[in-house]
Amino acid sequence: MNAGESPIQERAPAKLEGIHHVTAITADGPRNVDFYARVLGLRLSKKTVNQDDPTAYHLFYTGETGHHGSDLTFFEYRGAARGETGAGMASRVVYRVASADSLDYWAERLAGEDIERRRDGDALRFEDPEGMGLELAVSEAPDEPLPAHSSEVPDEHALQGFEAVRAAVADPGPTEALLGDTLAFEQLVPGDWEARGSQRGGRVLLESSAARGRQGAGTIHHVAFAAPDDEHEAWRERLRAAGQRPTRVVDRFYFRSVYFREPGGILLELATPSPGFAVDEPLESLGERLSLPPDYEPLRERLEQVLTPLPDTRQWRRPTVADR
């Protein structure tokens, strides 16, 4: 070890590949599907269950191929009270779009849905039907765009994957130390931290807030960053060496996960890219039926009786899958 080099620096695994997924809570699955699949034009690429509570849906909205980096997911807890964002929570998901013309398109489309929106330079802010913050931003990131092919939204204006999440903590100092020293994010400007690997990047836009939040419908439950498959365990050990308390590696069938709560209270996850959503159904028909990991397959008949009937998203998709 060189003089002045810390043990954590010596053991640094390959960089995190930006945002893997963001998971939020909805109280109304059908309305959630209508908004994200029809209005926003995302692909419902996996319709499965919360593996910690299989009586609740876990819905995944992505680009066309179900690639991580575009994956907004929701637990459905029917009738859950509306939550409120505050310190220790992520508050807004920022998606990339291609151009200022796309922002004009989305401003008009959202107006047609009676959705309030606010233009701020190269960004457009609005909320989903349950109040979760969303933002579209013109991005010049070099990453491959991850659009969905919707019959409702022209390809040139499709959402292209995650740019950032906005989040708040009471004291940014310890959170920023974790992001920079342990997770190897780069600080671009004060409050703006980027995880960029060899293929993708994603940012955390951090601010301070004394207001306390309340988890519920319309709030973000956790944010996951992509850890390369062969580096996942190394990242877990790096967290432990830094004094964090990560969980064991949890096999979620579609990816593997490690969870931890950063010093400001935000629940974070490191998730692997593999095996992906096509492990149990063809790419062409992702999300068209209830998918259950093998351990939950014996529960199918019972779960299909208690889970909420959802809209058929094929009505909002192209007849064929393009650009695979």
C-alpha cells in the first residue's frame, strides 16, 4: 500500500454503473399502469410480486429491452395512505430526453392529461397521480438511450433512461462522504454526485432538509445502483469495511441485491445486471403475464385470485418489438 492510501481505496472494485432501478409505492395498480405505460410510454416489462410480501404486486417499467438503467418499479399496497417526502428519502426521478423539442412535446402531452407541469430551462417537472416527483431533462450523456416503443409516444420523444434521483438528508456531510469515499461517486458540482462505470452513469442530486417525511403511496422506497456481477460481493465487503451494515446478498431471481441505509437515512441497494427479465419469459412478451420466481410458483393460483386485475398494456405497444 502506498503512503496515504486507505485500505478502502486499495480494495476499490469496478465502478458502479449508474442507477439500476428506483422502487416506489402505489396504492392503485391499475391507475399506475395507465399512467406509466400509456401516458409516459414505458414498457411494463415485468409483472411479478413483492418477494417479501407476495400478496402485493411488484411492477417494473423499463425501456424496450428491460435493461437496467431505465427501471422504475412499484410495490402496490391497495388503499395505502398518501406519503410525504422529506429528509432521508429520495424525492424525484429524473429521466433523460433527447432534446428541447421533446420537452415541448411532453409539456403538451401532459397538459392534455390535465397534469400540472413546470418548465425550468432544459427540464420539465411534474408529478404522477399519487404525487411522486418526476422530471424530464435534456441530457448529453454518452450512454446508450433506453427507449420503449410505445404506440402512444413517438420514438424521438421517448424517455431514454435515468439521469438522476433527487434526494434530501438533514446533514449532507456523512452522506457525501459515503458517496465519494466508499461508493466512488464523483462530485461534479456541490450537491451533484455521479456514479459512472464503463457503460453507464447516473447521478444523485443531494440537498439538505429538516422536514421529516412519511413513507406511503407516491413516495420512493429505495434507490438501487448497478454493481457488476463479478464485483457484487466486493462492493458488499467494501461497505462493511467502511462501517456500513449491508444485508447478505439476496437472490431476487432477476438480479441479486445488497441493501443498506446510508447515514442520512435513505435506503440504498446494489443490484446486479444479470440474469435480467428475459430469464423466465420471452423478450417479445415481457410483462404480459404474472411472472413468479420458482419459490413462489406454487402460490400462483392463490395469488392470481387476490392480486388486482391490471390493464392489458399490449393496447399501448407496437405490434412488433423493434430494435432488439
